[in-house]
Amino acid sequence: MLIMRHELLLIVITVILLIVEIFLPNTQKHKIILPAILMMAAVTVLGFFPGTPGVLFGGMYQSTQLTMLLKNILNIGVLIIFIQSVDWLKQDQNKEKISEFYLLLLSTLIGMNYMISSGDFLMFYIGLELATIPVAALAAYERMKEKSAEAGVKLIFTSALSSGILLYGLSMIYGTTGTMYFTDVAPLITGAPLQVLAFLFFFAGMAFKISLVPFHLWTADVYEGAPVNVASYLSVISKGAAVFIFTIILYTVFYKIAVMWSELLYGITILTITVGNLFAMRQQNLKRFLAFSSIAQAGFILLGIIGQSQLGMTTVIYFALVYIFSNLGAFGVVGIISNRTGKENINDYDGLYRTNPNLSLVMMLSLFSLAGIPPLAGFFGKFFLFTAAAKQGYYILVLIALVNTIISLYYYLLVIKAMLLNNSDQPIARFKSDGYTRIGLLMCVAGMVIIGFASSIYEVVYNLSFGLY
């Protein structure tokens, strides 16, 4: 029981919320918000207590100190999203379906936890599907809005296609090895043509989940159509879980063909960072802007994966933790302004500092962290990623990434310039954020500032990554 405590606790919360949903009248749905946040906070805190590593279901499920840490990181992000979503959920059009938001979010988180703890490709695929289907429903949460419904349809169709491709690759792996268990498959990977083809199908399916170029075309449209809080979940939690299991499988299952997949990642990294940055420069809608920014950040994460070492895995996890606070800080500001004013374009933020200085400050810190400006945590995250790639001799790749970092700083500064320097005859009116929103943004700022200086966090992650590669 303790081996699967993360999943069981989330299932318990989901069942409780489902029972409460049945008995609460529609006019009282808002009363479920505080209990949901408190229970999620309890799960997050309990997750950091010493766990019991072990294996279940004959090796299909495996729990280690590392997988427990990865789940805790996701729990932190989901807790912040719960807190930041309160103001939006209390709007009239959402009041009768508040519990659905929490149930869908927890369902997809349970799937991600099973995916991270998978010991074979069957459990991995089940977790992946459980994590994907509720997200499509979340994207279409505001079903009366055409763009939201369109986002849900686009996500479910593209997810189905990518899942089919991935599953076809898994069937080839089973056909050439006769097993689905990671520990049994790994020594049987010889680099045979059919296995290479199987890996390419597997990679294509995962690249869609992570929004790697050229599998990124769905991202901006879905982020723009989905509610801001759902877009932030897709950008941070969904992508983070996919990155975690993708790295684990590369390091433990496909390590014998590392030369092949490292060359593939080399080209994909350059494409992803460059395309993400160039398209982000052209955006006016902030949700599309952050979508292409997240694509570029996914490219930076590949620098750690291509490091092919304990250091590489450590930098991926550390950067994902930093990215959660930085991106949720930016999405949090966009969300509260969108909920209060309906404005989501960059030029709408002209003169924002004069009317809402605190929100402007949070947005500036978040964008600086995403750009990698010291002393914020984003700087250390990117520095470690560059170090992991450079240690493997990828100096040209690191140079290209550094150039792209400068490009990203340019378009992040466009938003900061709009808030701090541009004048507007009709700036966004001054308003006071609710207490939940302030707490969520404060958590993001604290994470961006503290994690960069807390070297012990990096050391803990490094020690837990020992032996993975």
C-alpha cells in the first residue's frame, strides 16, 4: 500500500470530491474549492515524507526515491494551479462545474503518476492514456466558447494519432524482444532496423506530448483556445511528466542505441529551440506567446537529456522544477488579467506597471527566469543544462542554444517593455487580486528566488539520479 501511496492518496481525494459533487446542490458547488485545495496540499506535504521503494504487479509498477521526487514536483505544480484557478472557477459560467475541473485534473495526474512509475510499456501506455483523455476534456472546459471546444477537438484527434503511432512502435518492440518489461527489453535492444524503426515511432509519439518540432503544430492553437489555467497545466505538468518518463526510458531501455538517438536529439534540439523562439517573436496573444515559449523551453530540456549521464538527468529534473514556478508565475498573471478584463494581447499590457505594479513585477520576474537572467532560478537551470551538454562535447549545440537564449530575451523584453515603458490612453484598470491568486503568485516568486540559491536541492536530485544511467 505504501509503495503506491501517491496514486492511492489522489484516488481517495478524487472519490471524496465525487461523493461531495453528488450531494452538493448546484448553488453550493463553490464550497468544494477550499477542501480540494487543502486535500491537495496535504498530499503534497505527505509526498515528501520518507517513502517505501518497491515493485508491484510483477514489475509493472516500480517505486524508487527518484520517482517519488518526480511525483512530488508534479504535485507542487498542481497545487499552485488549484490555488490560481479559484478566481476563474468562481465566475458565473463555471460555478456549476467546479468539481468537474478538479476531478479531471486529478484523473490526469493519477495517470501521470502511473506513467512515471511504469516498469513496462503496458503500464506506461495505460498511464499515458489516462493522463491524456481528461486533458482533452479540460481544454474544452468552456464548451460554450467556440475556441475552447475547438481546442478540445484538436487535442483529442492529434492525441489519438500520436498515441496510435507510439503504440505501433511499442508493438514492434514487443515483436522483436518478446517482452514489454523495461529490464528485459534493454539487453535485447541491438540496433536492428526494426528496432530502430520502433524507436522512431516511440519518439514521434513522445515528441508530440513534449511539443518538440515538428510535432508541435497543435500547441499554440490548443493553448489559445483552452482556459488559461488549463493551458498552464498543459505547459507545465503534462509536459513535465512526459519529459520525466521519456528521459527514464531513454536512459534505461534504449541506452545501447544512445549514439543513434543522441544524433536525432541533436537536430531536434536545434529545430525546437529556433522555431519556438522565432514564432514567439511574432505573437501578440499572450497564450500563443507562452505556447511557443514553452516549445523553445522543451528544446532547452533536450540539452540535459542529450547529456546522457547522471548530470544530464539531474539537470532535466532541476530545470523542470524551476520551469514550473517560472511558467506558472507568467500564466498566473495572464490568467488573472484575462479573468478580470478579458484582455490577452501584449499591447493590452501597455502601462500595466502604473495601474498594477505588483502583477507587473511578478510577470517581469517570471519572464526573466524563463529567459535565464541571474540571480533567478532560471539562470541556474539553463546553466546546468548547458554544462551537461558541454561535458559530452556538444559545444556547437551549446553555442546555438546560447544564441537562442539571447533571442528569447528579446521577445521576453517586449512584454516587459509594454508593461514598464509603453504608455496607453486606456491601460488596464487597477484591481485587487483575490487572496488565493496572491498566494499562488507568491509561491511562484518564492520558488524562482529560493531554488536558485538552494544548492542542496540540486545535490539531492543528483544523488537520487545515481545509477539511472
